[in-house]
Amino acid sequence: MVEEARLERLDAGLTPVTDGWFVVSVPEAAWVKNDALGSACVFEGDDVSFLQLGFTIGVLQPGQCGGMYHREANQEDFLVLSGECLLLIEGEERPLRAWDFVHCPQDTEHAFVGAGEGPCVIFMVGARRGWPDKGILYPRSEVALRHGAGVEVDTTTPAEAYARFPPWQPGPPDSWAGLPWARDAEDRSSTTS
């Protein structure tokens, strides 16, 4: 029998602190934010990580890059849940909107940049084979550099690729406005006040 994980309310939100199954609402889950990179709902904690698949919900405001242009040895898949963004993929640009799905087999170069008039919400899934050594490369890409999502020199080191950005901070986005779960977040906060 698999035990239920224990969730604790940490600075980032409700976070699993023991292994096991759990249920958590997106507005109450652990969040991190970065003025340049957007906000991200992360379902794992420092003490608990998922061994086979990683899941994140990214929220990008117009102009924010959700991460640096990269490729890795594992498959990644993305579903735009709401809003608009620009997909940078294999040196090309593709506009995306709600319900567009992106499949990136291993070694597919890609990044996302928020577009449109409001937030873009992307559900992200990545395989964890060989984790944490993901065989990652941040290649120089002119299209990525034009959108603030690229590196000047190829690197395999995330710390080098993200050196110009401030560190992620725990906590939800500054506002739930325009997000699919905004009403649910308001309802939950009014019942806990």
C-alpha cells in the first residue's frame, strides 16, 4: 500500500515533505517567481522529487522567457492552457495559443516567450531518465537572443546560462488575475481568512 504524502505549508506554498500520493490545488501548491522568467508551480519539494516525470505549470507575462533556449537528452512536452506565447524551436519562431501542444523529442532546441495581452499558462512535462544529469546544452541561437532567451556562448552549465537573472523566489505570482484558476484562488483565500 502506498502511503499518503505529508504536505506542509512552506514559503512557496503546500509542498510534499514525504514520499507518497497526494492531491494539491494549483493555487495552494508550491510556487516560485522571477521578474524576468515568470512564475512556476512546482509540485515537488526539496525533500521529495519525482523520479520518472517532472511537472511544472509556467505562467509567462508578455515578453518573459520561461527559460533559456536549450536542448536535453530527455523528451519534453508542453500544452498551452491559456493565453499566447512564442515558441522558439530549432531556430524558428512559432506563435502558440490556448490548446496548442508541443512535443519535443530528445535534443530538440526550444524555449518559450510570453506574448499577447496577458498571461500565458503552459503545462510542462519532462522525462527524468538519467536525472539529474539531463545531458543539457544551451546553444547560441540568434532567434533566442533576439527574445532575451539565449546565451552568447554555448554552455552545458545551467548556472552559466542563467547567470544574468536574479534567483527564483518562493511564492505565487504577484496576481492571479487572468489565470484560469483565479476564481478558485479567490474563493480559497476568502475561506481561510
